[in-house]
Amino acid sequence: MKLIQPKKILFVDDEELVRDALSEYMTQQEYHVIQAANGYDGLSLYVSEKPDLVLVDIAMPEMDGLELTSRIIEQDPNAAIIVISGTGCVMDAIKALKLGAWDFILKPIQEMAILDHALSKAIERSSLKKEKQEFEKLLKEQVRQRTDELEKINNRLMQEIDEHKKTETILMAKEKHYRSIFENAPVGIFQTTTEGHFIDANPALAYMFGYQTPKDLIDTVNETSIANVLYENPDDRKKILHQVFEAKDWIHVETNFRHKKGSLIPINLIFKVEWIDNTETKYLMGFVEERCTVGDKHS
């Protein structure tokens, strides 16, 4: 079982009695408290200890709380800082907020509930900011990975088209967006769910089976399923899905699909599974082209 570490608070105050009393109280509230008697030590401890929260008195000799706040914010714009100000120094507290402090507490502190609320509110905000930063970092990494995957898909698509002597449209669209390649490819391209419904299809796929637009094809198929509308034998799709799940890579299958008018079309089906992780399927994607049989002649 993973133990939850107590939140680390750096408390900077030149008054030893105040510092010790508040530190003891915060320790009782299950915070890990680090003390500093002046701004210079406080700045050094902030760099070395990386606390979750800084509690700093404004009125200190040499480096006061305002300067310490400013220096910490310069190093870490996301630093969580609460300043403690005497009732006669409210304007200094406002200056600290303008510098980047998150909150201020007036002293003497009459009720510890005021301190508790300020600490918990700041800790919660700090945790949310860190979670947001981690999420943004993860999102950027996922975007980078997906961009790499799209580039690999584009390269693979161009290789497949080149092998079938159909590169003219792809070469013209080489420097365009993936969607441009998708729309203009001379072979059918698709994305489907494992249940057998189209997510997307390009014009070539629709025309191959007698539909005017991809929307006509998608709407017709999704009323039932791909197996029921396109496959000569609906059970064949289950067998083919078993193959692609076993391979976890591109597979090439020869099968028969049905034209809108009822005739059968021999096809090459080249596709793979896109995974969210090792166990959950995101979608199926691939290419479809008519398979030339002996005696066939296509215009």
C-alpha cells in the first residue's frame, strides 16, 4: 500500500516564538513543516526542499516577505505562497498578492480555523495546478505520439498505393493534410468500430460499392452492420476479426463484398486494429481494393 506523504510547508518568520508555535500547530494538523528565520534561508530552503506551500511573514529585517515572495515567484511562477501581515500592513499584503502570492492572513491570528482554511485552500489549489500540468504534459506527449502514428500511416498508405500502380493522386497530395490524402485516394479507406459500424469512409470506398457519397454508404450500413450489408457471408467478418486480433498488425484478406445492386465484388482487404492500450480496441482501419480475377477487365 502506497503511503500518502504529508504536504510540506516552508514557514519563514523572524519571530522564533511565533514560528515555533505555528509550526507545532501545523505539525499537529499533519503537515511537514520546515522553518526559516529569515528571507535568505527561506529562499535557499525553497530551492533545496521544493515545498508544496510557503507561509511567509512580511515584516522581516534584511530580506522582507515582499522581496522573498518576488524572488520565489521569479524562480517558480506557480509557487504557492501565503503571506502573514500585521493589521497595520494590509497594503503590504496587497502588494504581495500583486507579486504573485495566493493569499494573506492577518496577525495576530485570532482563530486557528482561519489558518486551517487558508492552508487547505492553497494546498488544494496547488494540487490542482500540478495535476493540470501533468495532464498537459501527458496530452502533449499523446499528441506527439499520434502525430508520429499519422505520419507512419501516411507513409504506409503511399507504399500500398505505389505497389498497386496508383500513385498519381497521392503524389499530387503528398504535401497536403492527411484528410486530403484520405479524400482523394484511389483505393477505399475506412475506419470502423469492432461492432461493425463505419466511423469514416472515403469516396473511393463508397463508389466501389455503388453509393453516391460516403454518407450514403455510412448511413445505409450503420442501420444494421457492415457484415449484413457488405459481406457476401456475414459470418466471414467474425473470422476475419479473429485473424486481425491475433496478428495485432496489418493483415491481408481476400473476400467478397456486395455491391448496392446485389452483385458480388472480389476484394483485397488490408487492415489492422488501433489499440487504446494492450487490451482495449479503439477502432479498425484499413484499405479496400477490387481484386482482379482471371478473365476480369476493369476500365
